[in-house]
Amino acid sequence: MKTIGIRVSPSTVTFAIYDATADEFVNVDEIRIPAAFDTPESLKYVRSHLLDVMREYGVQRAGIRVTEPSAQNMNIRRVELEGVIQESFASSELEAYYIGHVSSIMSRLKLTRTQFKPIVDGTIDPGIDDWQTMNKEQREAMLCAKGA
């Protein structure tokens, strides 16, 4: 079974494709949103590309790391992108998907809060190849994919 994990930033959607059967990551990549696009074009661009990626890899389950509800500095563009991704999940042929706050991702991976942050920061290696070379967004996308 193939899963996808997603972590959004205001100008990039980082995704990780995980093959749960083989217990390996097939791809970790980004959808970079052209700076010239206004909001509606950006949302359409992300939705279209994401659906293409899910079809290409035959993704069956998905997870997205979303902004925490208690975030002090909520980025509206990131929230809009997260929303269109959730809509893409709902209108796709996925078997299941989840919306992941830190607590739900930790629960799915059977991690404690004290384990989660160092893993995301890269100070603890969870046994995933090239973990130290990944950035925070890639790590969160990979954890979301494993939790799906």
C-alpha cells in the first residue's frame, strides 16, 4: 500500500510517498508554487499537481500535517493551501486520509511529545535513510506518510 504525507509552507508543498508494504520511501519532493500566481491560481496549481502525484504513485492513504489551532502566528496562505489539499483528498479515490496535528501524528506513530520534537528537528534518527540530510518539512511529511 502506498501512502502520502504532506507538509505545507506558504510557497511549497512538501510530500513524501511511502510504500508501507516494502517499508520504504519511494519519493520525497516538493510542489513549488510560482511566485507570479495569485491565490486562486496557486490553489488550482497545487490541487492539480497533487492529484497527478497521487494518481502517478497509486496512493491509497494520505495524511497532512496542518497548522496547530493554537499557533501564535497563523499564516493565512498556508491555511488556504492546507484547505485545498484536504478538499483534494476528499474528492479523490483515497481509501482514507487524516488531518494531523502534532498530537494525532504522535499517536499514529506511537511516539511521545518528548520523542516527536527531536525526531522532527533531526537530533534523533528514527531509522530512516538520509534522515539527517532532510529538512524539517521533509521530515514532517515523511512522518505523516508513515502514519497514514
